[in-house]
Amino acid sequence: MSIQTNSIQGGEFLIRETAAQDVFIPEEFTEEQKMMAQACQDFIETELNPRVEEIDSMKHPELVPSLFKKAGELGLLGISVPEQYGGLGMSFNTSMLIADIIGASGSFSTTYGAHTGIGTLPILYYGTEAQKQKYLPKLATGEWAACYCLTEPDAGSDANSGKTKATLSADGSHYLINGQKMWISNAGFADLFIVFAKIQDDKNLSAFLVEKTFGGISMNEEEKKLGIKGSSTRQVFFNDCPVPVENMLSDRGNGFKIAVNILNIGRVKLGAGVLGGARTVTTQCIKYSTERKQFGVSINTFGAIKSKLAEMATRIYVTESLCYRAGQDIEDRMGALAEQGLSDAEAKLKAMEQFAIECAIAKVHGSEVLDYIVDQGVQIYGGMGYSAEAPMERAYRDARISRIYEGTNEINRMLMVGMVLKRAMKGEINLFEPAMAVASELMSVPSFESVDSSVPFAVEKDLIHKLKKVFLMVGGKAAMALQDRIEDEQEIMMHLADVMIEIYAAESAVLRTEKLISLRGEAACASQIAMSKIYLYGAIDKIEAAAKEAILAFAQGDEQKVLLMGLKRYTKQDPINTKVLRRQVADFMISEGKYPF
């Protein structure tokens, strides 16, 4: 795909209109990418699904490491690793696609994600050439497994407050690491530990590449977890663990920056990583609701069940749309920065940093969609949904971690709003000028110009344009009223985040469907049109509720009245019959016997 020189910057979706032809949609994946996805799907079906009980029992400690090595042999662990280091060197959106497919593998998806993401990418992006040559080929092939040691008992969301220490030896040849890490995925069979520690009284962490054979490493037993039971999770203790000085990753004090940037990648990958599981659960529910008879008919003939199935599909469709839109925007930015002369690693890191807002949106939206879908799955299965003999019980438990790791959803909501406001203050996003224009518009007579409803999605895009004005109106006024105190007003930040998330999600779905119509024609996209309208209709209600809560939290008197009137103006929509649209979507899925989009 060619690089667009005027391509959108991170966070600019709030103030810029995006043309449908400028977004990437999953229907555009190449044959090569589809073949890689199929290889991943085959691996899940032949190697993982038959052993799911055995994996979760953890009775055979050698099982997961052996499956991990098989994934390496298939090339699945080296998607993002360049060919010169033993990987496949495929595109960023391809790595998103594989994260998506592997998401259907439950516990193994955590094993996979921890290794290929936070276990490998810090070396790829921050390592010296010698470090890359030494470690990446082993990690890309599965010869070695990696884990990422950041979290401590007293340092979770506030990762930089970690107490693990690295002390330089008297002869200056190595550091001695002392400290405790917890919730470390893959620790039980990892060969390489990426460890974050502070040197002396440094303000920021430094990062180290620690081989298991260095010594001074011990662990607790495997954690007993609510879900993802088949993934190794342990506490790791470092007791005078000697690490050669050349095994410091990047510069001293750069560890916190590494952690933040790598987590950005993890967030957008997690957004995609829920999709495989969400689709699997939805397909299982379609099949079960066809087989399950009550009152003499399949339960999916009932409107209540159809409504659930359609809503599940709608939310998956939207998550797909926003994740792959963000993934391609990141990839395009990587290419543009490389063309400007940045090194491959610098270009990738800078692109991730620029789209950190969209990465956080993907993580929050995706994880909450997955939670919704597994919850509805249990409900559709009824009593069987609560039985460990049926698939919903494991899916329900496994899904819950997604809202916690890669930064809790609360932290991510605060981050996305904080980043938008900081970028606006620095002049990187021209947010305040449009916000002032909206404030002036509130004092003017409303325009009653009609939108040409014969143009596909003209009405919906006009609604999304007005929803962006809601964020500019409420966010702009909140920033002015609260100034430096806004980040302490976490409830307001959370409400503003919900407005942002719903705008990006609804717009992504509409743009995807608009592009699909241009490729396939309107008649072939009836379900996609229905899902886009269903989601937007609900998003407007969510945005109105969140914005109202925010307004009531900081505005008073006449200002409050003006803002509430503006909110009513910008969220006004003609009613649609969502029952009919949901039945249309559900009937198509039931006829296909799966999630078919």
C-alpha cells in the first residue's frame, strides 16, 4: 500500500474527516496473509484444541513448551522479526492478523502474545546489533522462550515505582540484580528474562537482558488463576543475579520509555487478539442455539436470542474495523518515517508512539467487547453455559484478564484523554481551534440544512461529524474550566474517554462498510450496513450519557444549560427500528451457521 503523505496522525480522527478509500479493511488482506492466517488456524485446530483440557490442567509441564516450539517451527513466532534475524519479516497488520487468529486458543494466546510481543519486540526495537544477532534468531524459531519482568508487588499501574535494584560490580564488568517480580507470563519455561530495575537512585528504570543460566533466579510455584490456567504465571526472585554490562538494553534510565512504547504495541495487538475468541464463541452460540430446542423449536427462532446474536456480531465487526484501521495507519506511518530517514526500529517506535491513543482505544474496546460476548454466550447456553463440560465456562474465565493486562482499562481511558490534551497543548493536534469554533456555534442559530439521504452513509457520517463536536465541546470546556486539575478529575476523564472510544469505533465501522459497498455493491453488504447503523445508534446514546455526566461534573448555571442544549443538538437523530436490523443480521448468521463477516 502506498504511503499517504497527508495521512492522518494519531488522535486526529477527532478533528479530521477520513475518506473510506483511505482506511484498510480486513477484506483487503492478501492471499499470502490469508495463507499465514490459515496456517495459524490449522495449528489451533490440530495441536491446541484437542489438548485444551490437558493444557489447562498443567499436569504435564513439558506440554506447553513443546507446543510453543511447534509454533516456532511453523514461523508463527517470527512474524514481526526481520528475515536477517531468522523471522518472516512480515507487515505490522499481518502480525495483528495472527494475534487475532491465535486469540481463539485461550491460554496459549497469552503464552504466544507474551513471547512475540513484550518478550521479543524490546530487543528488536532497542537492542544493539550484537544483542539482536544473539537473541532474535533463538526467539523467532522458538528455540528460546522469553518473558517480561516489569510488575512488582507494589508497582503495577505505577510501573516506574519498582524497587528492583541493579548494582554495578566493583570491577565494572556486570550488574547484580536484586528484587521480586510478579504475574510474569511464561516465567516457568523462559530462557530469557527482560528485567526492569533501577540503578542507584535513578528516577527511571533501566532494562536488562537476563539469561536463565546467569544464576541467582528462583521462582514461586505456578499461580492459581481465575482463567488462562494453561499459561505459565509465576513470581520471579532475583538474588545477586549477575548480568554482563553489555546486556543492558538501550541506555541507562531508558527502561520506562521501553516499557511504555512496548505496551502501546501490546495494546493494539490485544484489541485484535480478542477477535479469534469472540468469533469462536459467537459461532458456538449460533450452532448451539440451532440445536437447542424449546417449545418445539430452535431457540434461535426467538427474538430475544436473535437480538443477542446480532449484537455480538455487530460488536465484533466494529472491533475488527477499528483494529485493522489503526494497524494500517501505524504501518503507513512507519513507512513514511522510514522514508524520512529514520532507522527501521526508530520509525516503528515513533509510529507506535504517534498512535498510542488508537492503541489504547483498541485495547479497551476489544477487551470489553470480548467480555460482553462471553457473558452473552453463557446466557445463550443457559444452564449448560454454567457447566464446565460446555465451552462457555472456560471462555468466560479466560476473557476476564483482557481488561486488566497491558494496563487496566481505567488507566488506558485516562491515558488516551491525557495524551489528546497534552498533544493539543503542544500544538501537535489542532484541538483548541475547532473547540472554539464549536463553542461559537453553540451561540448561533442551528442550521437546518438537510443531508442527502440517497448517498450511502451520508446521514451516518453527518451524525459522526456532530459526535466529534460533542467531544470538542465538552473536552474543550472541561480543559478550560479545570486546566491542570483535569487529570485529577478521573471520573470526567473516563467519561471523555468513552466519548472518544465510541466516535472512533462507530466511524471505523461506517468507513469499512462504505468501502465495502464501493467494492461489492450495496446489495451484497446488507448485513454490514445493518450492523454499522445498529452500532452508531447505540453509540450516540452512550456518548450522550457520558457527555452529560461529564458536563454535570464540572459546569454550573447558564454554562451548564448551554452545554446540555448543545449536547441535545449534536446527538439528535432520526429513530431507526433496530429490532428489524438485528433480526436481519441474525437470520443471515443463522443461515450461514457461523460468524460470517
